Amino acid sequence: MTPFADLVIVGADVYTVDAARSWTDAVAVRGGRIAALGGPAVRELIGPRTRVIEARGGMVLPGFQDAHLHAPFAGRNRLNVDLDGLVGRQAYLDRIAAHAAAHPDRPWIVGGGWAMEYFPGGTPRKEDLDAIAPDRPVFLFNRDVHSAWVNSAALALAGITADTPDPADGRIERDPGTGEPTGTLHEGAAYSYNERHVPPPSREEWEAAIVNAQAHLHSLGITGWQDAWVTPATLDAYRSLDASGRLTARVVGALWWDRHRGLDQIPEFLGQREAGTARFRPTSVKIMTDGVMENYTGALLEPYCDGCGGHTGNHGLTYVDRELLTAAVTELDRLGFQVHMHAIGDRAVRNALDAVQAARTANGAADHRHHIAHVQLVHPDDLPRFRDLGVTANCQAYWAQLEPQMEELTLPFLGRDRADLQYPFGDLLRSGATLAMGSDWAVTTANPLEEIEVAVTRIDPENRDNAPFLPEQALPLPVALAAFTAGSAYVNHDDDAGTIAVGNRADLAVLDRNLFTRDAGPIGDAHVDYTIAEGSVVFERP
């Protein structure tokens, strides 16, 4: 006799995301696997102890996988000063002041999530923080984790004055008249401060942060992700969580490449890779190759404009020079690592593709599934190289919209011709590239449905009357859904998920509506009713 199912979902439209983009109407789950599809086969497996989810009018998808996020850091913000989602300088100051008042004994105030668009020139000042916390240091990363807002106490603790030189890979924002630091640290100046001066969380604190983040991600239908910044401390936290049964998602860890070191760090990665567990596999290496456009550190082939019709001499920054990047990718590829590269500017994207090409020439083609995240600006000559080199385009679709940061801090400094080449997801698709999607949370929302809406419309879900941003680069809904499920599962080497098929691991998201129907409404307004990870319900909407 065939054993009964543990769980069945009936009444919903089931979108399998298989190669044919086929549909069915019911799913049965047994032992963490998909046991049957379709009403007749599923009904035969309903027994006295089978949980039956009636999802009439809903839609079942493979569980979303996020190919690029920062769960430990996002969770840590959520447990400290979380500025994400707040609107405006005063809202930030109110949240910071409330936290300071609620925790008078904490020696530091830490957190992040502020947006550059709410400050003149994108740079907040120390005086605002001094008024709230004059006697203890404050360190708050911005939402893209490329700049930090600090107060006078933090600057004094590190000895940062008008005489302190900028680091080679960053910048200290200064008063143009006196040279005094004004309270914003960019790129390497922010990272080095965080590493040298901000007290690191304990393992228990990192575990709490990851658990908090995991609960939020499960509520959005996410069953797996690639953590794009894994340190030895967060690696230990993930291992501990899996050992204790508290890690319910599938996570690939991208081990953080220290750009101040060279190939000597690779043996350490080999040891860390061996520390993987059933649900946490540290098999990727993350290399940050450049910065971001908003503070003019994204690496460009041609220099930035000055915002007034002319050009500067600034081409942005490359954090790993081309020769070292090529050597690193070649060696990591030889050793069987996946390489996950941050590349914002067109020069950074080209350098990353050149490095993969060199690795393939040296080592031959292999199934490592290297990927380039962000791909904000791609030279047209490089579009077909993604397909030719087997490099996946890891798209942060939510960024492909007109919003104040784009309009005020990016478009004037790129110029019209280059501005029209941003986030070329449609061109990448038409050139045959494999697409995956990730949020870069907590940089922006972790909600896949809002991100998919932007991929399809190129319009901010919070301002749906806006004009679309380069609408020719929009993606069809089936493509966007596949990128956030099968595409990201592909990047994560998770061939057991990403589609709904008999025998696959039962990672599923149940939505409250079928996104394809005419009366579904905006994609981002849909809700996740259930999230199922390896057959267990890990989220249920009240």
C-alpha cells in the first residue's frame, strides 16, 4: 500500500516553472519530497493524518530563492537601529533617539538602512547624531552598505581628523572649507572603521540575527538564499543553527574575499568549505570588484560626468586590480569554487567577464556557475559574453526604477547615453544569458513579489503612476518568476528545487492569488499565505 501524504495543497493553480511552464491543480508532499501532482493522484494520497491546505483561488510556486542577500547583517539591523523603510531625515532621527533612550547602557549605537536621497549630496552629518548621543559612538551603515553615518564620538574614538588621509579604497566626507570630517564615511573608510572599532557581535548575537532574518524571509515565500558576505563569525553561527535544527532554509555561503590581501587567503577558504553542513554550504567566494554609482566609486570605462554637462577625471574604483582578479578567479575555479562577483560599473563588469574567460582558458569549462551581481551598467559589447562564458546575470530587479537616488545621484553623473544602458535585463535575456534574481537585502526590500513587479513594469510599486524606467528592458512575468525560482536555484547548485516536480524537495510558496489572471491586481500587492520548506510549513499567514 502506498503511504499517505503528510501534506497536500488543493484548489490552487500550481505553476511548476518547468521547461514547458506547465500548470497543474494539486500537490502532495511526503517525507519532505513532492510525491504527486494533479488532483486524481493527489486525492489518492490523502489519509487520516494528512494535512490538507485548501488554497482556492491561490497559486503555488516553487519556493523563492534569493541569489544575493545579507541575512546576518539585515537581522542585526532589525534587532538594533533599523532605519529600513523609514522616509526622511526626521524619521531616522526619531528612530535613533528612541533606541538611544530605550538602551541607555549600551556603549554603542549600531544599525543601518538610511537612504542617501534624504540628505544633501547623499551625505548625512555628525551634528544630527551628536544631538542625540553626544557621549557614545554611533555607527550606522546606509542601506547599500557602502557608506556609514557616524557621530563626533565615533570619529574621535578612531582619531579621524582633518589631517587623516583618505584610504586608497574609500573616502572621508569633509567640510570643503576646513577639511574637518562631516560624519559620512564611504567604502573602505566605512569598512575599515567597522572592522577595527565597532565591537563584533557574539556568536549568540549572530545566531539571533540570522533567525530573525530567516523568519522574515520565510514570511515572503523564500526557502533558500545565497549569503553574499560570509565571515568566519557568521559561518560559525550558520553551522550552530543547523546543528541545533534552527536553520530551516537552504543557504549557500559566499566567503568574503579580503581585498587587502591576495591569493594567500585561498587556503583558508578551502578549510571553511569543509565546514559546511546539510543546509549550509560555503561553496562560493564573493569578490567585491567596485563600489556604487551614487558615491562615484562604481568602476567606469569612461569618466563620470560632473552633473553640469562636462566630465571629471574620475573613473571610479576597482577594489581588486585586473591582474589579481584574473589570478584569483582562475585559481578559485581550478579548486572548484563558484565565484560571486559584485560589479556595478561597465569597467567592473568587463573585468569580471575577462577573469572568467581567463579561468576557462586555463582550466577548461566546468559547472561552477559563476555569477555577476548587480550588472547596473553593461557595455553592449559585453552582453553576449554572459551566455558565451556561462556566467549568470544576478539581477537586483528592484533597483531598475526611477526614484530620487537614481534621478539625483546617478543620472546626472552618467550622462544620457550611459544612463540608457542601465539594468539591461531585457537585453541580457535576448542575448541568451541565464538570469537569477536577488534582493541585496537589507539594501532594499526582500519581498520577491515587489521585485518581480519592478522587473516586469520598471516602475516603483509605491509610486505606480511614475513613468517606467527604460521599459524596453522589462522582463515577461514567466521569465521573472523563473529567475527568482529556477534561476537562483541553478546559481545555488540546488538542482533538487526551483521547480515543482515529483521527487523534488518540497520547497513551496502559496500565494493568495494567481498572478497571471486579469483581476490579480499589481504583483507586489499579492501575499504569501504559506511557505513550505522541505515539506514543513515554516510560515502561515494569520
